[in-house]
Amino acid sequence: MDENRPLNWSDAHMLGYAPMDQIHEEFVQLVARLQGARDDELHELLSAMEGHLQAHFGEENAWMRESEFPPRDCHIEQHDAVLKSVHEVQELLAQGNTRICRALVQALADWFPSHATHLDSALAHWMCKRRLGAKPVVFRRSINSNIVSR
């Protein structure tokens, strides 16, 4: 990675399905903590991330199965691949390889926005449509800084 791009929670990440938005905000906060962590904090924080991802992906996988979300297999496979990578990096970190851990953290920061925008937003729409009969509505608080008020 050429540069570390910090991942921060913003309204841009909201999908309009509150339980999913909450779990995503927790994920983003953990990534941010890992991005700013000292080497001696990485093991504990990566373990916290692994626990979070188990719960996070478990919840989403259950939603997909229970609601019979059509593209669930691809989505679940992506979750499994991320967890596999985390487990592999935990083993390498236990051997002292902090560089690979930092690379994983940046990969998670880079992966999340696209995953949420494409796969998770489709799931949020599906679930809202099935449960409420409509797509989710998202109100974003951020204002375009290019707009000049007169």
C-alpha cells in the first residue's frame, strides 16, 4: 500500500437499515483503532476485530438465509474469505509480523466501502422491501462543502 487512508464513519456509509448501520459503525471504529494502534496493541485489537467480524458476518449471513436473499452465496463467500485472512494474519502476528497486520487493516479499510455500497446495500434494500414493502430512506447530515450560502 502506498498510503494509509484512514477509515472514518460518516453518513455516507449509512444504508438505511439500522441494525446493519450500527454493526458497520462498530466495524469502522475498530478499523480506525487498529489503524492508529501501537505495535504492542495490535494483538488485542485484531482479536477484538475477529470477534466483531464473527458476530457481524454471522448476523448478516443469518439475515440473508432467513430472508432468502438471492445472491447470498457470493456475499457469504466474501465474508468467509475475510475471516480466513484475519485468522491467517493472527497467526503471523503471533510470530511478530506487525507489517502483515497493518497491511490487513488497510485492506479492510479499502474493502469496506465497496462491500457496503454494493453487497450490503442490496441486502438492506431487500430486507426493507420484504419487511416494510419499500426501500430504505437515508437522511445524510453532511453538506457539500462546495455549496456557498448567500
